[in-house]
Amino acid sequence: MSEMPAVRVDHVGIAVESIEEAEGLLFALGCEKIHEERSEYGSFTWATYVLGGASRLELIAPRAESVSFLTEFLERSGPGLHHVTLEVADLDRAVAALEKRGIDVVDHAEFEHWAEAFLPPGNPTGALFQLMEYYDGYAETRGAGDRLFVDGERL
């Protein structure tokens, strides 16, 4: 089975030096901050903002005490668009469908409450795409709960 499963834009990730300094613009645009968390899997902090019913933005900032993919990105490119996250209903099927079409998929990883893989920015769009499948427990382990999902439900 190599058909692409259900997929939708989950959020756009924006790399910044400081969430606190950058989020003022998002507030001016009418965003509501619903979540902030230090990643336990990397040296960064991420915050989620909702704009309207289903539009979501994410600010990601490096932790001051470490060097990571994010500090390297900011040194190379400065603040700006980092990635587009697409929620998929079945990550394994999505990866198989993309690879069948000759599209590179890298860094496939499984975590307790989600799985992810990436389409590197060497693709024709020049954008880094994160493919993400949410598992049971993702919302329950975070203060914003189901608000972290587009329209309050995962695919």
C-alpha cells in the first residue's frame, strides 16, 4: 500500500533567537499563545500560537547553554521560516508513498507520543518539511491539550 494517507498543514515553524522577543509580533497579528515547552529531545524551546480556527504558528528558539541544529541555522540564515509541519494520519504509509515517487525522506524517528520524518530542503520547494503523526497521549501530556491539534482533533 503506497497511497498517501490523509495529510494537512499542522503548523509553520519560525526560528528565532528569543521567543519572548519575537512573540510580540504574533500577538499584534492576533495570535493566542497556547503552549511553551523545553524540548526533551533537543536543545531548544518551542511555543505554539493559534490564529483563528485552525492556523497555527510555532516559534522555536535555541537554549542559551548549547549549540544545536537551531543555533547553526540562525548563524547561517538568521531568524525566519524554519519548517512546515504536515500532520499525517499514518507516517509509515506517507514515507512509503513519497519514497515510491523518488522523494528523499530522512531522520525517521519514533518517540513516546509521536513519530516524525523530514523532507530535506534540497527538494524543489527549498522548504524543510516535517511529517508528523501524533499518537495517543500527546495532548494529554501537555497543558494545551487538544488545542494543539488542528480543529482540536488529530487525523
